[in-house]
Amino acid sequence: MSYKRLEIIDQVSDLVPVLDFWKAHAPTPMQSPEWQLAWWSAYGSLGMRLCVVVVRADDGQIAGLAPFYVRNNWTEGRTIRFLGSGRACGDFQTLLSAPGQANVVGEAIADWLLAEHSELNWSLLELEGVTENDSATDALINKLRYGRCVEHLSELEHTWRLDLTGGWNGFLDGLSKTQRRQTRNLVNRFDKSNALSLRFAHDQDQIPSALSACIDLHQRRWQADGKPGCFSDTRFQLFTQQACDDMSRQQRISIALLEDVGTPIACHLYLQDAAGNKYLYQSGRDPEREAEGIGRILNAIAVRAACAAGVPFIDLLRGDEMYKGRLGAVPTRCLRRRIVAPAWLPRLRHTLRTISRDVKHQVESMRQRWSAPAATRLSTEQSSPTIDVDNLAADELESVRQA
């Protein structure tokens, strides 16, 4: 199948004809137009331009689209990125395509980038939050490599997925003996309590107050650790509020609240796809109740509720926090693929950026080394076996990190 033409949309108002396709082919809620355009509304600024690339087939039907934007700065030149990149941590980013058209879409966009290099004058294509073996992304990058572009690949923190197809008993069977016992104890504590209850907010009229409680708990939890919390950024808060409002109209948002006599003490903010799968985007808990294990209680009873509702999986998204492995979630590699345009200036910029980054890492490593006690410095200078962290079991990984 060949494509007839590419259409570049740089105004939100001009996106109306492609929204139905966009909604139907978004692989996760984080690729939906409601999510990504809410991000653009909050984060789009001077020096940034919307750049949604639409690929049409010979018959005029949409074969796919790339939800991009272009950012211009003096250090990197013009950089093309996915909407929702960066601060929002959009995972599972990809080019959207109709069934069987992933390679066509990827190659068509690569042809456009190579042909329009001099006009667009792009320096860098940064694809953050992509996964391995993504056909459309691979087709795009392979063709750009053929056009003398250079790729730099780096790993981000993993995403973690909890398979619930075996139901509650299957979930428990997948835990270690210790974790299974602890999980049952947490659930029993909840079931026997006359004060604790679990409430889900789904409807559009319920979301604003539930989200407000979730933001408050999230901020209080991080500020108790001396950190600002992501909602201290006004843009992030506006983005989340708008995205939740827009997505609640399609029943794509769910907020779980663990309450003590009606007062929220812990929360989960989930994004939901059409199949009912949940993506845990944010959480929070009352720091004054930390010793009671309220976060772990909510984790356990939320999984039980999802199993009872027939939810196929809960994705815990990006971040290598220890609790994810303890819950039995399986990690998936999350990547950043940076493609440097085939010209001397972008390559020079990329080389200088790489050198600068490496120097910063070395300086930071030396600073940490020499600020440590002498005994610690001596032990780190001695040779030690290489540890393959990715292949360690959760309990082994914890002991390595604690050491």
C-alpha cells in the first residue's frame, strides 16, 4: 500500500477531521487526543509548534498519524518530539496506524523527514517512552538510518505490568510466600475495619472533588519527605485537571480512594482503556498515617477490586520502585531513541551534548565518591563482580540496592 500524501496539521482547530481515527487507534489512554492535547494546552509555549503528521492512503483514507510537536532552542536546534513527552512521562509512545499499516506509516514519515530536512531544518527527532519491537517506530528509524541519520539509544526506567487474567487467586499464587501472607493480612485488616472503605470515582461529576483529594494527598506525601511534588508545577496541575475532565466524559478515568470514616487517606489515579485495563498514573497517601501501611492496603484491595471487575491488567507505568516487583508486576524496557539529522551542525550539537552529559556524570560520580567516608571510598575502589540488575528477583534486587 502506498500513501497518497502527507498532511501537516499545526492548529488544534484543524484536527477535527482526524480525531475519530486518533481516538480509535490510540494504543493506551496516554496516546489519546484528550490526553495529549490537554498536555499541549498546558505545555505548548513560545518556541514550540504543533506538528501532527497525517499519512493518507491512495484512496484518501487515513493510514496513520504521528502526534508530534517541534521545539526550537539554540542548544539543540529544532527538535521533533511526541506530544506528552517530558514532564508528563507519557509511556508507550508510538506512531498511530491502521491495522497492517505500521511499516507504511513509519516509512512515509521517514521519507517526509528526509525530504523536508532543508525546509523544516530539524536537528533531532527524540522519541521518548517507546518500547522495543514497535513496528512503526522501527520502520521509521530504519529508513532514517538508511538516509544517513544517526541514532542514539538510551534506557529509561522500566514500565511494570500486573497480569490479572488469573483473577484474585491467580494474583496471590504469583506472589512469594512472604508477600502472599502479608497481602492476605492487609486485606483482612481492611475487611475487619469498621472505619475503612474503598470508593471509586468514575463519573464526570465525581472526578473534580476526587482529583482534588488525590492531588492533596500526593503533595502532602512528597512534601513530608522534603520534596515539592509534581503538582507544585502549575502547568502539570492544569494539564492533569483538563485531561481528567476530558477523559471522564468517555469513562476513561477512575480514582480509587481509601477512606477512613469518609475522609480520604490514600488514593490511586487510573487511566482506563476501552477494554477496562488500568494504568496507575498517580498516587498519594496521608503521611501522618504512614506507619499504618495505608498505601500497601490500598494496593492490595485495589488489585482485588480489579480482579472482581474482570480487569485484564493494571500497568504501573514507568519507575523502578520496589513495590512493583513485590506485587508481581513484570518489567518492560522503556527507551529514548534520539535520531540526529544528516547534516554537520546537528551532528556537532549532538556530539557536544553527549560530551557535556558524560562530563557531568563523571563530575557527579567523583563528587559523591570523595564526599563519602574514607572506608566507603576504599571499598568502592576495590574490584567487585558485575551484577546484572535486570535479571535479579525482586528480593535479590532489594538487597543489592540496600547494599
